[in-house]
Amino acid sequence: MNQLSGSRPANIVHIPERRIAAGRVVWKDGVIARIEASGPEDPGLSYLIPGFVDAHVHVESSMLVPSEFARLACRHGTVASVSDPHEIANVLGLEGVRFMLENVRRVPFRMFFGAPSCVPATPFETAGAELGLEELGSLLRDDGLLYLSEMMNFPAVLARDPAVMAKIALARSLGLPVDGHAPGLTGEQARRYAEAGISTDHECASLEEARDKLAAGMHILIREGSAARNFDALHPLIASHPDQVMFCSDDKHPDDLARGHVDRLAARAVAAGHDPMDVLRCACLNPVLHYRLPLGLLRPGDPMDAAEVADLRDFRPLRTWIGGRLVAEAGRSRIDRVPVRPVNRFHARKIAPADLDVPAGGARLRVIDVQDGQLLTREALLAPRVEAGHILPDPERDVLLLMVLNRYRETPPAVAFARGFGLRAGALASSVAHDSHNIVAVGADAEALCRAVNALVDQCGGIAVATEGGVECLPLPVAGLMSAEDGDVVAARYAVLNRMARSLGSPLGSPFMTLSFMALLVIPELKLSDRGLFDGRAFRFTGVTA
């Protein structure tokens, strides 16, 4: 890596004072020594801003280990992320969280992890680990994690469940914030959720919901990920509540990360008519203040954590510094790759078409109705296609087989049906399946689905597309969630699989990301766990037929 001292002339953006002035920033040993003012804003100069911060992201969803995520993110002016290692914790527990900590320590990127509050996410699925109060205390006290990650079991919070409240009380006793996850809560329920000590939410899908949570004192994270996209609905909050809004990606696949990060949200916000200073407050300042992150804000005595951008409209990154190191320049990362020794837990068995048989029962079939760009699903009640006493997929009506297979022990798969994936033939499979990361797959027929799933069993994790010509697979040997390969290589291979999925008929913007949320029980209405079809409204299992 390069030296930790230097200087840079630019228009220097002072976000707290809403002021821009031309000058020169001088830093030594990674710390800003002085800022030399030279006059008012100069249109001939570029702009120095505090670096962008992703206020909530599961790094594992990029399919990259933290060091590779860092190499891609810093190219876009991102200097830090507030990261919930919830995904690998569900697979490997403390070992997985500490793998993430150790890996990112080998690069200069600032990745601030929280202690996962819901491992497993619910008692209605099989995970690979459990984090109780003792483990959370170890992460927060011994490992120095900065917050309690999203409290997804919002029904238990509303009910003031003693075990859940003990976790919140632990974080608050240490003076640490607690992240929220409360899709659809409004009014009195939103107020009661916030009163439990929860300070953020990134699940809002409407302005009404967000405003109720803001009124309850919560901060709203505007999410624009690979599957869930809420910017269009929520961006008016940037003008009305600039001190209570942050930007986040939550889940971002590698090809999307290669194209852009928080910088693209900032550009969209300015294009939508928002004041650049309000936008930068949301993108750079508010996460630092809320989570009390040890990041620089372009003041003497601060670490030199900054991005140089061409202008305050498109925010095209020119250079990125973290702790005084130049980590990206002209779209290229200057962070070296680090070797990775994969960790994993994978004991799934192969399946056969007979394992996917669904006996005919009721007159109507409960179908998970997928919503593109949303984690929420709907329940559709349809007439089933029945042959020889069994319910079959019906690609002509876009009613496809959906399966979840336990990856931690050898058990039969759980089977249901979904529409919205649009596959006319073939199948998609993934060992990235929030939150327990069992194998999830969707297919137009049982044979194709089995070929996709069995390819992942052979690889001990990954994503796969089965076509008439064979199976294409991207292995994910790190916990069945991440690759140890170069980030650009992973992004390119993932893009190929996405194109293959669309060639089979899928209209979804991000078919694999959407598939990964079909097992996310904490988001209504219908989802599928390895134990069966689950009604997220009633928080209980339900039948495939009605």
C-alpha cells in the first residue's frame, strides 16, 4: 500500500456547516494536519467529501469475502460499511463472525460489524448455529462490535418477550445502538417497537410507514439493493428529515456492486431535486453520528477518510482515501488481494424427482406470489394442475415448483409453489437462502430442479442454473455464501448466470436475489422454510392446499 501522508487541492465540502470552500487538505501519518483555505468554491476544482458509508449491508450477499467487497466498494468512494454478519452467523455462529472480522482486518477498509441478534432468525427453520446472550456479550465486549444487529423478531419485541428484551437490554447497557427490522409496522405498533430501544429501520416500503417510524424517533435507512428497492417511494424524506435518513444497500449482488454503490444513490437523489448537502448528510455524515463511527469528516485531527468526486451531481469518484492511504483511483482499486482459507458447514443430501411429489388435497393451491423489487410476497389461491393424484408445476401459468432442502443434516426437502419467476423451462438453485441458508430452488419441472440442487450438493454451496444443455454453477465455498475469488471475476460469472436465468424466461430484475428471500420467514406473506410453507402474517405453518 501507499504512504500515509500527502496533500490534495480541491473544493472541500464541510457537511455539518453546509459550506464549500476551495483549499488544500494536508495529512500526515493518516491524520489531517491542516486545511489551507484559498478562497470560495472554484468550479475548476474537483470536490473532496467525507467518504460514503453504506449504513446497513450483509456483505455475504455480495458473494464476496469482506476483503473483496472492500476492493470493489472503495472504487465508488465508499470508505466504510455498517455490516451485519447475520448470514454467516446462521451457518457457523461465532466462528463465522470472527472469520469476517479477521478477513477485513487485512485491508484498510472500515467495516463496522454488529452482533447478530436473531440467530436463528425464527424457531421455524433449521440453522447451523445459535447465538444466545452469552455469545452476543462476547462479541460486543470482547470483539468490540459497535451495535446490536437488526432485531428481526418484531412480534417478540411487541410482545416484550423476555429473551428478546434481554438482548436489547445488553446492548443498551453498553451504550450501543440497536438496529431494527419491522416491515409494515405503523401507528401504535411502530411507536411500541421504537420504545423497546430500537433506533433504525430499513424495511419501510411507503412514506406513511416511514413517517410513523420517524415520529417515533427512529432513523430511516433508504434501501436500494439488488432485490429490495425503496428509493423511489422514500426519497422525499431526504428533504423533510435530512438528519434522520441514511442510505443502505442491505443486500447487493457482485455485478451490482461492480457497477456502483452509495455514490449511485447520491446521484439519483440530486437528480430527483434534492439539495446536495442534504444528500451528503444522508450518505456520509448521519451513519457516522448515529453509530459513533471512528471515521474522519474532513476536519483537522480526523483520519483522512475521504472521496474525491468530479462534481456534486453525478458524484463520479476520482480517488478514495482511507486512513490517509490512497485505496482507489480512476476506477481501480489499490487494495491488494488477500489469501482466504474457506470455512463451511454443509451436509445436504442429493434429491430425486420423487422427493418433490406433492399429493393432491384441497381444491385450491396456496402459491407464493413474488413481487419484483420487494421482499414482501402475496398469497395466491389457484386451481392446481393435478395428474395421477399429484400436483404438478404449470409453467404456462407461471406456477413453478419451489423447494427448500436442509443443508445441515440429511432430511427430505420441503416443497411448495411460486409464481413470478417466469421460468418456461429449467431451474435455479442457491445455497444463499435467507436467513438459515438452506438450499432453495425453483423450477419448471422436478427433473431440472433436482439437477440444479444436486450440483450445489456436489460443490458444498453456490448458485446454479439448470438448462436442457446442462448445469452452470458458481461455487461459493466460504460458508456456502461467498467466493474467495477476485471480485470482478465473481461479478462477471454471476452476470452470466443472471442472463441464463432471464433466457429461461424470468422477468425479475435480480432472479437469484429474489430466490434467496423465498425462505425469509420474517417477511410476509408466504415463505418456505426447510420445515414447510409458512404464513408470515400469522407466524405459523400452513398447508400447500386450502
